[in-house]
Amino acid sequence: MAWQWFHRWGSPRWFYQRSGAWLPWLSLSAALLLLVGTVWGLALAPADFKQGNSYRIIYLHVPASFLALAGYYLMAIAGAVGLIWKMKLAYIAMRCAATIGAALTFVALFTGAVWGKPTWGTYWVWDARITSMLVLLFLYLGVIALYQAFDRQEVGSKAAALLGLVGTVNVPIIYKSVDWWYTLHQPASLKLTGESTLHSSMLYPLLVMVVGFYLFYAVALLLSMRAEVIARESSSGWVKALAAADDDTERN
Amino acid sequence: MTDLNWQFESWQAFWQMAGHGPYVWAAVAITALVMAVLVLVPLRRRKQLLNEIRKEQLRARRRSQAGYSG
């Protein structure tokens, strides 16, 4: 009985139908929060007394970095579930999370670079935080490459999942890098425990953006998993019926 | 709670951000571009895949009809 939900989660068809029902609500709330957070952060929040307006990049840089890291855990866990229970849908989640994670890591590095120029006077420096984020990007790209490197999909999925699991050691290093090697990157201004060092007028829009990015991540992951499910299940009956029934392909 | 005030005197000032405009807007542009791609590419891919499957079904139906008549 308790295992029933688990098996249903493993069913691509069930996933496809459920995610189709969730997506409109997820997309709407993600778009709303991102819009509010962007206007609030860029135009309504006060300028930083030391950095001026360049600090406004924080409203993109911090949420993108959060999701680049949280997405790595999600990808590694999905890979582990695939390895242990041989669940096809878990490997699909891993593969899709790898692309989104790589894209968000790139965003984190890019926004960091254009923030660094007016603040530190340089786009790039081999600081511990920045270097470990670059390693994260290569881990994501490595997972994508391994997934595609083998003729047999099963071998590629397993190899990619193993690399993903080994790479998780990098994530706590990234978190701790600003405390262990205090070089150039500033320490975290948002903390789960204890006072944040940001004033509330700057903190609230940042929290809105972080939640908005989490919802966006869910939307992006579901959309790409749905496409991957169709690609992998193209010869199964329910996908054929779906294609035949759905003239505009807009519905589920 | 904090007061919410428009921080810039004009659109011009908002665009320039006291000299930091190029950095801030470059960050905004690249982030928005990447996010748009992450949404639009899978949407298009799913649509194309379903279209291909449907075309294949139509081809198969036409083949079987041609088989009966000729």
C-alpha cells in the first residue's frame, strides 16, 4: 500500500498527466513572483550605500546560484533513485535537471562577473567561491556528456548518475568556500539560521525572487521532462493516442 | 515594513543607474534570455515530437488505404 505512490511516480504516463494539471498554476505564480521581485529589486529597493546600483544584480545572482546548487542535489538524488530502483523517470529527471542546472550555473557566473567589474574592478578572479562554481558547471556538463556517450541508454544513465553522486562533495565546498578561504567573494548575506546582514528593504524583494526562481525551476524541469517522456515513450500506446487525439497539441 | 519609493527620478536615470546601467542590464538581459530558452525549447520539442508521431500515423493510414485500392 505504502509503495503504491512510489510506483505511480515511476509511471511516465501518470507523471505526464499530473504535471499537465500542475503547470498552469506553477507557471502563473512563477511569472507573478518574478515580475514583482524584478520591479521591486531594480526600481523600488534602495541603492546600496557602498556599492550603489550595481548591487541590484544580487536579485538575479543569488537566486540563480541557490538554484544551481539545490538543482545539483536534486539531480544527484534523481540519479541515485535511478541506480537503486532502475526507475526510468528518475533518469529522465536527472538528465533534465543537468541542463537546467548548467544553464543556471552559467547565469550565476555571468551575473557575478558583471557585478565584479564595478565592485572589485575585475570580471574574473580565481577566488575559491568562483572557482568551485566553475567546477559545478563542469560537473553538470560532465553528467550531460556521459549520459550521451554510450550507445546503450542504460549504461549512459548509470555512468552519469555515478558522476553526479561523486560530484556532490563539491556542493558543501561551495557553500563553505566564503568562510574557509576568505578571499574576495563576500560571505553569505542571506542565512537560514541567524540574522541576515541585508536590511529588510533589500531582503524582502530578494526573498520574493528566490521563491520565484524555485517555482521557475519547477516549471522548467516539468516542461523538459514532459518533452523527454514523449521522446522516450513515442512507441507506447498512450503517447500515440495522445498525438492522434490532440490536434493543436496544446492540451495535456 | 519599509516604504516603497521609486528610486529613480526619470526613465533615463533608471536606464543609466548612475553609471552601473551596463552591468545591471547585461545581467538582466542574459538571465532573461537563458530563462526564456529553458521554457521555450522544451515546449517546442514536445510539440514537434507529437507532430511527428501524428504524421507517421497519417502516413501509415494512407499506406494501408493505397494497399486496398491498388
